Amino acid sequence: MYINQLLDAYKHAKNYAQDKQIAHDFGVHPSQITQMRKGKRYVSDNEIVFLAEVAGVDPKEALLGCHADRNENPHIKALWRICWEK
């Protein structure tokens, strides 16, 4: 899942060791970061852009990657991935 890569890139950029530090930045309980990583809680577009900008990742790439993760339809998911990989 792309969100895990994005969270890890953010954690690396901030020199964090634990996900609870990300949770603190977001003002949420650490379990919500765990839910993001498991795909049980989707990250909002605003959160995606925030993570990407801090991590030095192209926000458009981050949005495409996360939206591809969200879709359950394999055909639509593949279309998102095609856009993301360009």
C-alpha cells in the first residue's frame, strides 16, 4: 500500500522512530496511524498533501498512489496505478 511508503517517507524526513510521533503531528491517537497503515482508515487528501510536502514527495504522485490503494475495483485500481506510474 502506497500510504505505508508515504508514512515511512514522512517519518524519515522528520527523523522519527515511531508512528506515535506522526500521530502527535496529526493530533490523533496512535491507533489511527495503525489503521491508516492497515487500510482501515483512509487518509484525507489534505493529509496526503501534508505528508508528501514534508517528505519531499510530489503531492500529485502521493494523491494518485493513495487513491489507487482506496479503490476496490481491480480495473479502476489498475487505471489509477497507470496514472501514478507515469
